[in-house]
Amino acid sequence: MSSTQTDFTVVIPARHGSTRLPGKPLLAIGDKSLIQHVCERAAQSNASRVVVATDHEEILQHVTGHGFEAVMTAGSCLSGTDRIAEAVAALGLGDDEMIVNLQGDEPFMPATVINQVVRALADAPEAAMSTACEMITDTAMYSRADVVKVVRNSNGSALYFSRSVIPHDRDGDGAHPVYRHLGIYAYRAGYIKHFASQKPCPLELAEKLEQLRALWHGERIVVSEVHESTGIGVDTIEDLELARQFYLQGKS
């Protein structure tokens, strides 16, 4: 793996109108908002720039009020990737510049993981993007549709992502571990513009997983395994309460 540090920008999509948890970026976890936690994690990485891409003036004012950069994007963006592409254009980033898409609901993502996905893409110049995964040790998570699973080939590239359990353990002997896909991506600005210009593919529409668009078009996605805790992503009110408990435990 290359030891040369690669310059990159972290862009954090933060939508106000979440269907399951409206106003999510501004909700408190301990003494800070969710989006503030995410920004601080990003700032701990090797990123040269951290930018929040939002559709809401209150989020923009909140972010800039805490010393971070933010850019306004359209409320009509259909996905976080569309929001990232709009932010890349607004920021005037060159096609070869490296971008990390850090989800705005991942308040505990380690800075080392952010750096890891960048290194993985830098070491695979033919790949369209890189992302990360972790082994699932709690089998109760297998059946959860909100826990996205990924299978990889021998060189660490994604074969498929699914909300279903993959691979299927026909013999029930546990010989094949199941990996959870983590919501973080690295890609070059030129590719994300190209990706956003493509129509959603059938698999993407069925699973509601936009990374399947890249696989549909034959692109390589590098998936590196993470061996440290990435905390709790916040999608629901139950997740928020768990995140608050997790944060307090870390403070004690």
C-alpha cells in the first residue's frame, strides 16, 4: 500500500427532510449536534477540506457557525450522490480531485477509516470508487434490511451489495462470514459527475442502493475491511438514542 499522502476533500451530504427522522442533522448527541460530530470526525482525517452539502439554510448557518464550510444544494436532489455532484460543481473541483462522501448520519466514523478509503482508491487507479466493510458478528443483523451487506472477490472488489443476507449459507456451517457495507465512499470528482449523469439501473431501484449503478455499468468498486469500531449510524429515533448512549459511554 502506498505511503504517500493523497490530497482530498470530504463532502458531507446533510438533508433536512429525512422521512424517518426530520431535521436529523441538527438533533443533539450529547453536547453537540449530529452534523457537528460528523464534521469533527472528518476534520481529524488527512482531508485538506471539509464541506457540508445541504438543502436547508438552518443547517448551513449551524455548520458555518461552528467554523466549518458549507454549500447550499437543491432540495430536489434525489440522493446523497446527486448532492455531492452538485457540491463538486459549486466548489469548482477538478476532475482528478479526490472526494470522500461521508454520510451526514455517521457521527462516530473514525478518521482512520476516512483515510483508508482514500488510500484504497489511490492504490487502485483503475477503480471507479472505494468503500469499506466490517464483519458482522451479531447474527441478528443478518435479517435487517437497513444493514446493507456486501460480497467481494479475491482482489477485494465488490461483487454485489444487498439488503438481503449474502452469501446465503446453504449448509448452515458459518463457513462464509457476512460483511456489512459502511456508508462511506471515495471517488474522483470527474467520476461522480459521470455517475450522477447516468439513469438509475434496475438493481438500484429494486434494492434502493445507488452503488449498484456502478456495478451495473461494469465499474470496479474496491471494498477494504475495517477492523475498528465505526459506532452507530443514525437513521431512526431508536438509533439516535443508541448513539446518545454510545457517546456518553465514551465520555465516561
